[in-house]
Amino acid sequence: MDMNRREFLQLLAMASAGGFLLNNSESYAASDAQRMYQLPQHGNVSLLHITDCHAQLNPMYFREPEINLGVGAMTGKPPHLVGNALLKYYGIRPGTPEAYAYSCLNFTEAARNYGKVGGFAHLATLVKQVRAQRPGALLLDGGDTWQGTGQAMWSKGQDMVDATLELGVDVMTMHWECTYGAPRIKEIEEGAFKGKIDMVAQNVKTTDFGDQVFKPYVIREINGVPVAVIGQAFPYSTIANPGYFVPDWSYGIQEENLQRTIDEARKKGAQVVVLLSHNGMDVDLKLASRVSGLDAILGGHTHDGIPLPIPVKNNGGTTLVTNAGSNGKFLGVLDFEVKAGRVVGFRYKLLPVFANLLAADKNMTALMQKHRAPYDSQLSEKLATTEGLLYRRGNFNGSFDQVILDALMKEKDAEIAFSPGFRWGTSLLPGSIITMDDLLNQTAITYPTTTLTNMTGEQIKAVLEDVCDNLFNPDPYYQQGGDMVRVGGLEYTCEPGAAMGKRIQDMTLNGKPIDPGKVYKVAGWAPVSEAARDKGGEPIWDLVARHMRSEKVIKTSMPNMPRLKGVAGNPGMV
């Protein structure tokens, strides 16, 4: 469906009213606005893809990473490109809206020029526009949808369940959803989602007899073409998150079972087979080289906004590997041309969702207001003001992480603090008021307990080495997603390319070397064991909120970053 003149003029009017500027001086050009969201249909099978929304119903700011290092064979390759290296690789002109969407460059200035991104009401409008041009298109959700805000946590994900139904999601897989517990997940699957949204995961089985917990795949017809969507839940859900939430379920990558599932779907007549994955992009790239029969992997988990698919050769041909960013900031559109029972061509576009350029869908807006109302007074509480930019995303410490670490050390009277390397969490511009909503956007999980632990220097190093190997192991199958644990007080050197057990070096505290045999007081939060949870203290948001109220103005300083070794010239670092 082509945009008519009236609709196009309305789009331009919205852009102007929203202050959507280009390079600080030019009005957002008509040709650029049309280019952004006019996406002519190609072929006869279309798949729309969102992932890692992390319950962000409202438009927000989100700063892409300045450090996303690749190691081994992944050095200098997508998704491990940031800043100018990423823009150059994909031919994106600096200073444009696309540069703002895909990179961290000049973030504060660009954010003030181009406005907020995402928001389910704006995403809903875009989904409807794209679907109107692509009859029969399926909308796929890669998971990490029900978790990430206070509202989602308090409603046990109900706000996001209703929002995805309203958005028109057809098929989804999962990760953080599992932290609401197995009974809650099955309640939704067998209740609100029944006959509407299929939850698929070929790699989730019972721990007793190995039965499938969810459908491994579904076959849907698009314009007469049978399309199989296979699910791949996060393989390490019971390691990266508490296993007691899903005690009777097992996960894993399960290559052999995936190959059998692909073959079965093909035998049943599927002419297009895709994997809806929450593996993380490096894992997906390796997996694509080792199984055959997949036309594409629509991936998530690592929050990589990748403008173009990466073609991966395997014994059966070529598989396209994509990843659609996070926070409702992007909508992936994959068009296949299918002839004589097979894919003969494709087109792909990752569309940034600019709230200033897309009208808010009325039905979604009403639904969002309904879910917000019971929690509005709590979420709107003003805690403090930030002097500088607050953000999280990146391999190492972010400025909002630093605020959490500082609060932990002060409130717990600790020498050192650890905070998980979560990739979810929004950004706040300098001068912004920090509300409880903003704080919960960084901390809202179902195991938020704060801890204070006596640890020897040797134990501290072991923890850092373990997490570092999870991030920088050259074999993607040993990477479990997430970024490096954030560290307060302690300073250290990190050599990502070193062997396991030798990446963490020169640990110091207040200028003195860490003594392997000495005991230190270490504050933290989000323990994955039941014992640590039960012995812990207050929820992290209560501790940080108290700290913020007392400080009133958060005087952000440079995050406590490790000294990096052996990465000079790496294009995964600005």
C-alpha cells in the first residue's frame, strides 16, 4: 500500500512538530522521511521481527555500546563493530538519523535532535503500515519481552502479554520470561495466548523424560507458501538466571535435535524454514554454519542492531543471520521470494522506530494507559537529578551501572561492589529527573536481593575470570550473553584475548595490589542461588532509591573501566 499525499504531509507535519532535525539545522527532508518507512513489498513471504523489548512500552532513549569487542575469529566482524567503524562498514552517513539509531556517536546531541525511539504505540503504527503492504506477513517475537520494567514485574508480565496480543504477534520464543516461573509461563501459554500466539522452543525439555515443554515449531501459510518457524529459547536460562524458577526444564543449544526438527518441518512441506532464536548473535553465526536447511535465523539476546543479514554457508547452502536490536527500537522486515518450493531471493530492512515520525496507535495507547494507572504514583516518584548522561549498554561499566555500584558501596559500607552485566536498561540525558520508573528500568527483576559477602582476593579474581570467559571465550558456544560484571572500588586490567584464567590482571584497591589471601567486603545483588537469595537483604531498587534521595543530584563521573590490553585498533571499541 503506497502512502497517499495527505498521509505523507501528515508525516512531515509530525516530524516538524516533534523537532526532528537533521544536523541541527535542516528540516527533516521529505525524501528522507519517505525513504525511512516506505518499504515496497518484495516476493511473496514476509516476516516481521522484534526482540528484546524488555517491557519498554513507552518511547525512551537508548545509547548503543561504545565497546563491543570481538575475539578470535569474530575480531573486527559484525556484530562487533561500533561507532564510525560500524557506520563505515554499512555505508551509513554520520550525523544522520540512522547513525543515531545504530551508534553511540554524539549521543546526547543526536538524542536531543532526533528524539526518543521505540514505544509500543508507535511500533504498532509501523507494524500496521508494513503489514498493509505485505498481506499475510507474520510478526515474530524473539523473547525478553515480559521483563525490564517495574510495571511488568509487578503485573507478572501481564502488561506485555496484553501489549503483544494487541500488537499482533504470531509466534514467540523466550528467555527472561522464565524468571516469572514455569507455572506463570504455562498459564499464559494455555490461557491468554491460546489460539493467538504460539510459544515455540525446540530446545526446552523436561528434566525427567525429555519431553517437549513447548511446541518445537509451527507451520503457517503465507500467501499459499508453508513457512516453518522453529523456536530456540536462551540455551543457558538455568545458569545465567536462577534455576529454581524452572526446576523441571532443561535447555541447551541442541544442534542434533534442531537438525531433526528442520528436517521434519521440510518433510511436512515447509518451503521456508526459519529459526526464531534467543541464542545471541555469535552463537547463531556458529550454529548457522553447522546445521542445514534454515533459510534464516532471526536472532536476539545480545541486543545487536545489525542493518543487514550476515550470510553463512553450510552443507545445505546459505543461512541468513539477523539480529533486531532491543527495547522496541527496531522492526526487522525480511521478505522472501519463493518459487517452485524454494527461496530464490530476499530483501531485508531493519527499521528504526522514531517516535517523532510515527503517530501513536490509539488502541495501544489506551491499553498502555490502562496498565500504567495502578502503578503511576509509585513509578512517577522523583528521586534525584542527573548532571551527566546515564547509560548501561557496553562490554564494561556504564554510568548508570556506576551509580548502582556507588550506592551499594555506600549503603553496605563495602570496599568493593559487583553489579550484573545486564544489557537491558534505558538511557537518561544530562539534566534529567530520575524517577522510580527510570531506576526500575535498570533493576526490575524477580530476584533483586542485595548481598554483602566476605571474599578473599583469590575468590574475587576467580569470579572476574569466570564472567570474563563467558564474554570473551573464542568459542561462541561457551558464551552465555550479557556483558562483564560491573565492578566498583576495585581496579584491574583485562586482556580479552588471553587464555582462560589469565585475562584478569593487576587488581588493585586504593592503589594497593589485591592480596589473594586477604578478605574483602563485597556488596552485590541478583544472586542466582536460593541460599544467597534467602540470606540477602533488601531489593536493589530500595537501596539505590534511598541513595538517590539523599544525594539529590547525581554527579556522574567516568565509569570505573578496566585497563584494556591487547585490543588497540579493535573496531569494536570507540
